[in-house]
Amino acid sequence: MKYIALILIGILTACSSSTFEQEQDQINTVIIQYDSLLQKLKNMDISSSSPNLKRYKQALAYSKTKLSTDKKPSLKTMNYLNDLKLMKRQFKNAPNQKKGFVNNIIKNQEQLQNLINDIDNGIFNNKELNVIIIREKQAFEGLLIQLNEFQSAYKNYEMRFDSLVKLNQIFNYE
């Protein structure tokens, strides 16, 4: 009788560990996907942010020399200056945003590694684990979307800023 009980326990253990292998593979896949995001961030060039801030200051100084102190600037001029200020904010925040993405990715990878350790220690049942894996995949997808938006927006701001700086020299300040 004892042998039958041991055999049943062995079979149950083997079955449960095989199902958790699939979950561990899913978690490892997400960790690898985070590695690719880190690589994408390393390849993302935001080195223009500092020079663009300097160009912003020069453009703003030039604009101030062209503005009349006698009268209030026109709506067109104010919109132009506001557009310039929006550019400043983007270039000033870009390095911190990039660093925030890196920190977030590293933290998420550590949590996933801890999850694998928890699985090895038998802390979760199948249902709990599947809910956690779905949440982790959703977190990855959300971060991927944010990173793609950041990358696209930064490129757009660079192009927009270049056109604003060129316009600065010929802009009719009213």
C-alpha cells in the first residue's frame, strides 16, 4: 500500500512539474523579450537632446531681441514661442525618460526571475500562476507600446524643432 501511495505521489509530482515547465518557459520568453527592449533602448539615439537644448536657448534669445517691448506679442508670435517651449520640455526630459525605461525593464526582469524561484519553491498553484503570467505579459506589452511611442515622438520632436529653429530666423515677430 505504501508503494502505491509513493507511486501516485511521484506521478502527481511529475505531472505538476511538467505543467510548470511550460509556465517557466513562458516567463523566460518574456525575460528575453525584455532583453530585446533593453537593446532597442541602447540603440536609441537621444544624444541630440543636449545640443537641441542649447539651440533652444539661442533661438529664444534671438526671439527676445525681435520682440517689441512696447506692445503685447500677437497670437501668432505667442503660439510660435509656445511651440518652442514644448520642444524644450521634450529634450530636457528625454534622458530621464530613457533611464526610467531601463530601470523599469530591469525591475520587471528581476520580478520575473523571482517568480521562477517562487515556482521552483511551489508557492503558486496553476490558476494563480496563469493569472500572474497574463499580467506580466500585459505589463510587457504596455511597456513596449510606451517605448515605441517615446521613440516615435522623440524623432517627431527633432524634426519639428529643426523646422522651428529654421523658421526662427525668418519669422515675422509681431
